[in-house]
Amino acid sequence: MHRLRNALDRLLGYATTLVAAMVIAACASSGGNTSVAPASSPQAMPAAAAVLPSWREGRSRDMIIRFVNDVTREGSPSYVPAAERIAVFDNDGTLWSEQPLYFQFVFMLDEVKAAAPKHPEWRNNPAFRALAAHDQAALAGQHKELMKLIAVANSGMTVDEYDSAIRAWLASAKHPRFGRPYTELVYQPQLELLAYLRANGFKTYIVSGGTIEFMRVFAQRVYGIPPEQVIGSSQIVKYEMRDGKPALVREPKIDFVDDGPGKPVGIYRNIGRRPLLAFGNSDGDLQMLQYTAAQPGPHLALIVHHDDAAREFAYDRQSKVGKLDKAWDEALAKGWIVVSMKDDWNVIYPPARDSSVFSGACGCIAKGEQQ
Amino acid sequence: MHRLRNALDRLLGYATTLVAAMVIAACASSGGNTSVAPASSPQAMPAAAAVLPSWREGRSRDMIIRFVNDVTREGSPSYVPAAERIAVFDNDGTLWSEQPLYFQFVFMLDEVKAAAPKHPEWRNNPAFRALAAHDQAALAGQHKELMKLIAVANSGMTVDEYDSAIRAWLASAKHPRFGRPYTELVYQPQLELLAYLRANGFKTYIVSGGTIEFMRVFAQRVYGIPPEQVIGSSQIVKYEMRDGKPALVREPKIDFVDDGPGKPVGIYRNIGRRPLLAFGNSDGDLQMLQYTAAQPGPHLALIVHHDDAAREFAYDRQSKVGKLDKAWDEALAKGWIVVSMKDDWNVIYPPARDSSVFSGACGCIAKGEQQ
């Protein structure tokens, strides 16, 4: 069990010291605070002719457009055939928000609560009692015990059953500050960038520390990124017969941690080509950015800097979630693009929707042909 | 070292008792026997209008065409949107030959010989001496020691360096019986099937027990399958700085064995959708075929039966390489398509080429847009 805990710490664990934040998030997802109105002005989708309308004029936008023009113009010394145009994006903090806690972690905690009726023995478990009571002080001493509960509650089922649980959660859970479904807290400028890249022959990938199954259920509808282009951390799944039918069952054991030095490895393992463009926001993206930026051919490395407390959140070197420190220094030293949410983006989130993407029939937010 | 040996046994290890065969192959790749002429008649590429011209009229061909028509015809009850049309193919024995020994294994043995000058200590190693002398009797007792040499010779370098070694080998090595480069010993009917599926909106994947890097170097040119659609076994690779540059370095440790029950897991991990069509040839493909065939929606499960000793090889239930036993029984019980190489294919290999695919500029054998 000790090894299991360690493994879970690694998986969740670009967040190992977040017990306090967990309580906040757990309370919030239980309806503790949904009063804050959307901070951004709704904005119409870009007209066909407009390029990156939610990006303000400036160096960031200019460099992106120049780069795309260079690699797509036949005869250009930087020309790259379409088949080799790979763009990789971190997810948490790069494509959607990640504060006050990784959204997936909120889900996994909610799964503990949802599993409680099947586990009467938890009634006397101090970690579960602290979680259920939103008792931050008590929970602070129960980190390891809580990780065990998370492992139990998020394993043992088939991958199809787990997918259904994720979908159900995304259809109802709301963000504590913005009161919107988590799938709406994606960045409108990034949706436009993904679509713009795809329109220019790029294949767009997510390369995230989060787990593949959590992102895959919404990546197609929200980002226009199909499941096979979602690279992430994973638990071991095991093939077995259940009720006479083949099933893939989730084991409480880590398979792969797609974070930090794991990201270039995940890219190699799943794509086998070096990306032309990499976009991240934290130190967990440093190696992916280095790997992309070190190639002799054309490339673009970008970082989102969360400097907009009014419209989203402001955090960097000192943050427990999405810490940006070493990667920021390297970006400055090497001339990578540091995108200021405050200055470079004229809108943060897409317009509010009438219903969750999981309530409607399709509800694709992102336009642009899937690639 | 014991664990390493076991891991290697697993990786190579849909072939753990093949020392005798190794010697044959090792001798052969050293030029021991290249006198046998190609057994198949060259055949022109299909005309644009013809569908699967190297497939003879019959149940196998009919069922494939009917299936593709059904899932692609809008309004059909079996219609499947293009984004969900996934087809998976085993490689060894399904897309190219695998006798007398998996071609990748021949390469890995040749790497041991190539690495010898850097390892003077091997001069007195009994396994190396037996390999170098093609001494089958001596080698038979050195299985574990040989696995150690293979691990050393195929690890420690960057993935780019290893790719170069694979390319160089594929450019020069020839098959012992047919005297042709290994990349020409692909099945012409399957090249046509891959192209036909892609022309009908399918995304074609390889799902193989072989390792990703070995297949990726030729899958695009030979099969029209890009690197990101090659799923296979893998060694651990580690991100590190070499000469101040980011590098991915091969560790002598298994990451994932994509064989048997590992195949549905690999499909889940890399694609995240259940394939509509799965094509294999051995018991190592059984679970992939079960997983594909168990879905309620439209699907097609196929097996190549190697029953053509004259033009290729004849083997099934008793073979050490590519054993087809349980999967055959299940195919017969469940009505999966068992393709007879002898009866269903009017040609086995594509026409001989003037030079290896690795000598020419492009030399794509497979036509059809990549997808």
C-alpha cells in the first residue's frame, strides 16, 4: 500500500502538498461558492477572414502568425510538409484554468464522496470524515490516508464505467469562483489558436500531466482534439473478461507520469516526431519546451503567464498549482514567447452556454476541422 | 540483471525458445543463404478503379467490401462517422513476413555483432563466441547470456542514433530465403487493403508486439502509416542533456509489451476508441480481435492464415514464431474471417524494386492518402 500511495502521489502529484486547497475545492464543488459572475465579456466566434481575433495586436500574436506563414509557405526555407506539422499543448493552465486546484483532482475527490455508500467502513476513517465535513484542519494531517481513498474510489471499474462518471461530473460540477461548468473555463484565444493551426495543416495534440481518460471525454467537443491526440498520465488498465465480455479494468497503479521530463518521453512514445510548436504554462512543461526549441529546424515555444487576477488568476513563482519559475527564466533567456493573459488576450473565456457540452447533442465550442 | 533478462524475454518474447532459429537467421543475414529467387510474380499496382486487385474473388474479399460499404454509406444502419473509423493491423505475419524469425530480432542480433568492437570483453563471452561462429549447438545453452548482450547492444544510445542504425540495417539486410530487403517482404494485398480503407475514411494503425521505433522508420514509406499511428512494445527512454542538448536515451528496461492482452491496452492508451476492424495472424492477436469483435456496433475481425509454403511459409498451431492456435479456434467458432494466403491472395509480395526504400528519395510502395 505504501508503493501505491507513492505512485498516486506522483500521478496527482504535480500536487503533493495541496491538502488545504483540496478542502477549498471540495467545499466549492459541493456548492460552497457559486456566486461570482463570469469575469469576461462574451465574444462572438471569429469571422472566417479574421485570424486570432481574441489575441491583441503585439509581439506574441505577430510571432505566431509569422511562424505559421513561414512553415506553410511552399518554397520558404522554413517550409515543413503538413504531415510533420505537430503542435503540442499542455492542458491545465494552458488550455483551461487550473486554480484553485486541478479540475481533475476535484473530480477524484468527488468520486471518493460518491463511493462512500459502498464503503461503510469509511464512516470511521478519519480522512473521509474530514473530507465529508470539509474540515481543513483535520484533513491536513490525513494526506496519505486520503490518497488511499482516492485510489480506491477511482479504480476497479471498467474504463467505460469510469468515462460515464467523468461525463456525469462534467455535466453538473461548477467552478467555485465563476459558477460555470469546468468545460467552459477554456481559453477562447487558445481555441482560436488550435483552430488556426489545424486550418494550416497542423495536427494538434494535448500533452498533459492529467490523465488521458479525463481529458478525452471532452477534448473533442471542447478543443476539437480527438482522443487519439490526447497524451497524458495513465493508470494501469488490465484486459479481462467481465460477464463474458472483454473489458479494460482500472488498476490502482500508475502506468506513466506525463509531466516534466515525462512529456518529451510521452511525445516520443505517442507521436514519434518532434513538435514544431509547444505551448505550456508551468515548470512541468519545461522539458517539452526545451525539446521543441532545441531542434535545428523551425520551431516555436510559448508560455502562458497567468497575470490577470481580475479576469482569471495571477500566480507564477510561488504557486503550489502551476508553478512557473525555472521555465520562465529559461523562456526569458532563450527568447521563447511569454504570453501575458492580461495584455495579449482581449477575452479569456468563451461566451457562457445555455447548457453543458455534455447536455447538448454536439455543442462543439471549437471550430476548425479536426486534425 | 535477472529482472532485465526476464523483461527482455518478455519483449522479444513472443519468442523465448528460439535459439536455434536465431542461429539460422544470424547465419542467413550474414549472407549464408541468399540463393532463393522471389517466389511471387511481380504484379502491377492496382488501377484507380479496381478494388483490392490482389485479392481473389471470394468470401474474404466480399465481406471486406460489404463491411466498408456498410459503415461508409450515410443513412445505412451501420454508418459510422469518419472520425470513428479506426482499423488496426498486427505487423509481423499480418503486414509482412515473420519467418524464419521476427525481422526485428535479426536486426537486434546484428547489433550485437556490430557492437563487438566496442566490447573487447565479449571475446571470451561464450554466447558471443557462439553467435559469431554461428555455432547453433553452443548457442542453444546460452539463451540468457545472449539476451544480456542484446540488451547492451540495443540500449544506451539516443533514439535518433538508434533510428539511424535501424535505417542502415534495413537498407542493406536481405531475407535469407527471398534475397530481398525485408521492407519488400510486405504483403501486396494488405498494402491495397490499407489504401482502400484510408480511401474510405479509415485511420489505419499498426498494433504490434514489435517495438515502435523499429516499425516507425519504414511504416510511412512502406505502408503509408505515419509514426503516430504505430503502436507497439517499447523500452524505457529517458530525457537527459547530452552535449548540452536535450536527448532521449534508450534504457535497457522494458516499458510496455504490446502483445496478447497488451494489445487492447495499447489501443486504449494510444487511440482511446475501439477499432471497427482488426486484422491479425496469431494467438498474440487474440485479445485485440476479441476486443474489436465484442462491440455491439459494426465490426470486422480477420486473421491471415499462413498456408502457402510455395510462395511464403506454411505454419500455424505448432509454430514457434507466429503460433496460430487459440485464435484460430475462436475465429472458426465466431465466424471471423480467416484469410487463406494460398486461396485468397493472387500475389504475396509487391514487385521487386531497383533499390531499398532507404536508398531512394521517397519510394513509397503504398498508395492512398495517409490518414
